[in-house]
Amino acid sequence: MPSLDVRSIEQEALDLTRELCRKPSVSAEERALGETADLVETLLKAAGFETRQLEVDGAPPAVYGELAGEGDASLLLYNHYDVQPVDPIELWDSPPFEPTLRDGRLYARGACDNKAEIGVRLAVIRALREARGALPLTIRWIVEGEEEIASPHFDAIVEQNVERFQADGCLWEGSGLALDGRPEIALGFKGNLAVKLDVQALSDDAHSGTAGVLPSASWRLHAALASIRGTDGSVRVKGFHDGVREPSARAREAVAGQGPSVEEELREFFGVEEFVDGLTGLELRERLTFAPTCNICGIHAGYGGPGIKTVLPAHASAWMDFRLVPDQRPAEIFELIRAHLDAEGFSDVALTFLASAEPAATELEDAFAARVIGVAERVIGKPPSIYPLAPASLPIIASLQRHVGVPGLSAPDNPVYGGSAAHAPNEHVRV
């Protein structure tokens, strides 16, 4: 096979990434999703794929492409074309949908999550086809538009198109390289439950001088939140930990083998001097991997502008998410939280389900996983850092396992790194 022009591939990947990042495809705001799907389909066709858009009621189209190969083997690729909202916009150093090269990095919303990987995969596939003609295996590719809102329709898409998702293995959206240059491979992701809490204490905001006699939505919400998570960080919801599966010895060995780069990345990219509970080393990595979490994503009540407005808020809201581990079920955890609030005297606090994802993973012993791990080590020249369970969530894994049974993982074909600011202002990839 003729040698590949790596510089040419890199430039094409950069150009494709810029083109994709110009689309403001924010799924939470239902922005530009149809036109972005059309662009993705056009790009897949240009790379030689037979394509079609898969549609289910209430969802933006998912783009499916198939590129026939010479052999019997097949590989499924997964990506998403939707992105997170850009707020707070004032913290961006350049417009989020005007891709900007600065100091060896491409800044744009969706650059690392996950449009650069689409660009990289497209550029590599096109280069391989030009160099050798037909590929040795068939590639099936699904690119959906709702990952950032927990893929609520992906299960239906798979169920209605099972034959299109058949493959020997799946590469989910990918990981990158650790600080020490080792390839990172994730064999699974935690689950997630996202909820909203609302308190309506008064019919209207009141003058703060009445705070001694009128109830405060802010303080009521604060008390409800404090009842869920103790000051020591423990989740106080009865039954929350009952379903937590004990990690296997192999999984613990994989986490032990990650080395210190995980801790070093967190310190470097987030300015942390000390971790929660003074965690360091293996203890930190095991909690990051195997423990569920309870997080407040945002709180709103009353006035938040310049100066001061002396007001007693009538309404207060909080958005929470819980990262879940194997054998915890989002629907069950939701009911436990509702029961907890009622038992603690907070039946007046409304609890709304927002989104969920099941925890799911490929076993360390799986043949497809072993093959990808071996290839990554040969290509990069360093042993991979293996994540049995990544701390983020990827809702599509459970759907693929349930309907197709295809093993999968995240391989290091994405120019993302720990400081890429995914979901944050100034999201970027290194180029």
C-alpha cells in the first residue's frame, strides 16, 4: 500500500472540523440540527459512503452511512453532531461558532465534543480508500443529534434499524492521549440521572424586609439540597448505594495501571491544590472510576445582576445530576430521591425528571477490546491507560448492548485532551 501523506490528512481533518463547527447545532435549544445532519450526510457521501437519514418521531435525523469492504468483518462507528449550549457567552475569547486557530489550538463549540473526531475519521477513511482502494472491512457509521441531551430517541432508532447496527465491534466517540502520551481507552461509561428541583414559596417576589415573616424559596431549596448530600459529601438518600456493584479485580488492576497522569491532569487543567477528602493516587482514581456522584449543576433564585436588589424570592430552582455505576438504575434512583424528599418533610419541593443514561461497559476480557488495546499500543508505542468505567456518560452504549449486543469502546482517535474545555467556554482541540 502506498504511504499516507499525514500532513495532508491533518489539513483535511482540520478543514472538515471547521466546516462542522460553523453549525450552531445545540440540541438543548433545537438549533440548526436538520441542516447539520444534511452537512454530515454530504460529507459521508463525499467519502464514499452510501447514506440515509434515520428518523423517529420527535427527534432530529440521525445520519447513517455504510462503506462496503472486501472482507466479512465489519466495524460500527458512533458520533454525534449536536453540541452543548455556549453559555456563559461572555467568557469566550472568540465567537463559539466561528472556529478560530490560536496558539496551536482550534477553538469552537463542539470542537472536542465531538466534531473534530468526525473530521479525523472522515479524513483517514478517505486517505485509506485513495491509497488502497476498497477497505478490508465494512464500515457502518451512525451520527446522531441528541447525545448532549442524553439521546432520548436513540434506543428507538436502533430498535427500528437493528440490521444496520450489526458489527463485530463499535468505536464510540473517542478519547485522546494522557499527559504522559499514553493512549486512553474507555471500556465503559457511568450512567446519569438529571433532575430539577423547584420551590414555589410565594405567589410573587416580596420586599426583603418581609423575610422575618414570609417563607423564602431560596432557603427552602437550600435545606432540601442539604438533606440530599451531607456536609461530608455522603449521599443521604436511603437506598442510593444499595445497587452499587463491587468492581472486579481486573478492573481494579486496570485503574492501578493508569499511573499518576490522571491526578496530574486534574491539577494542571483545573487549578486544584487539594482534592475532595484529601484524595490522592490510587484512592482518587478508584473513586473517580467506581463511585457514584451527586452534583449540583446550577442554582437560580432571585436577583443576580449588578449591584444589589433587596428581594425575597418567590421561586427557586436547582439542577442536579447523579453519575451512576453498574447495577444502579436511573428510574429507581429518581423514585428514591422523591421518597427521600417526602420523608424529610419536603413534599412541597417539586422534582422533575430531565434525562437519564444507563451505566454500561464492555468486559476487559472481550476479544474486540483486547485487539483494539493491542493496536493502540503498537501505533502509539506506549501501553494504553485503561478506563473500565469513564466518569462521563454515553447513553447509546446500553441501547447497542440491549438490541445488538455489539462490544465497543472509546479509542484514542480524537484530538481531545484533559484541558480541551468540553462543555465549557473556549472549548478546543490541539492541532
